[in-house]
Amino acid sequence: HIMTTEYNRHGEVAIYDVSTELISDFDYDGYFHRYSVAIDADTIFDTSYIYAELYLSYEGGPWHYYASSKNHLIHSDSEMDTFIIETELADGYPAGYYDLRIEIYDAETGAWLTSAGPYDDTSLSALPLEDSYLDSPREAAWYPVETEIVVASHGGSISWLMLSLPLLLIIRLYAVEHRSIDC
């Protein structure tokens, strides 16, 4: 269940590519309580610092804000700066079809830059979702109704470990060289 779309550039920042992945459906009823959204935003500048706000609409109803990503540094039109927001709907989301809207903001000024939603692409439309209490193969238990969302935000494919590997290699070579001189 992966849906993808691409957008044309317009303005300073554009959402070039977005994809959704439906992850967990424990009771196999076709409604998922866990999903992710991968966002590849591009900028006309060398770099821009942005964040995303996400909204859900239950079966054509009003939009409800549910999460913000961490701040992300994007590089021109690089694919390496794609970030993923993984969401688990814990409670308060009845089974049904949800539309998703993404709004991108400038992380330094808070200014709105661009957005994408179900009218832009079907990958953000009619996602079959429900909360984790409903998505259970066991008998339903009575829980207080409250909205809880667990969001994990992942950066691009370059990590701090990858950036520090050259430094670790230099330190290792230096230590080996000095050890052989001392012997």
C-alpha cells in the first residue's frame, strides 16, 4: 500500500514527491492504525530550513491538525533530504477514510511556503485508517475516548554516524601510525 506522486515546481519551496505507506492492520479489516508519509520538498535556493504540519479529515469533514515534523534542512532538488513522518493513531479515530493535507513552513520565520492535499493527488486521499484500539484482533475493551498520536520523524539517508565515519577513520589511521613508530 504505497502511493506516490510528483509535483511541478512553483514558488521558493515545492513538494516534489510525497508517498504514503500503510503499515499496521492487526485485525485485517482493511483499516490501518499506523502509517507513514515520506516528503521530498525542493527549494530554488541551495538550502532551506523547513518543517511540515499534517492534518487529517475524516470522510470529508473538517481538517484537524495532528502533528508537526522536526525542522529539516533541504538541499535544492536533492532526493537525499526526503523526510518521513510515521504516525500511530492510538485512540479517538473511528474506522473510515481519511484525507491527509501537508503544509510546509519556513523553520526560521514560520511563514507558510506550500501545501499538498487530496485534491493535488490521490495518494493523500481516502486513506483507510482507524485507531489502535479498534485495530485489535482481541475483543474490544472499553477505554476512555481521547486523541493520542505517536509521531516519529525520520531524516534523510545521511546520519551523524555516516558524517563522522571519515573522522573516525582518520583517528584510527593516526593511532595505528603512531603505534608502529613507538614499537
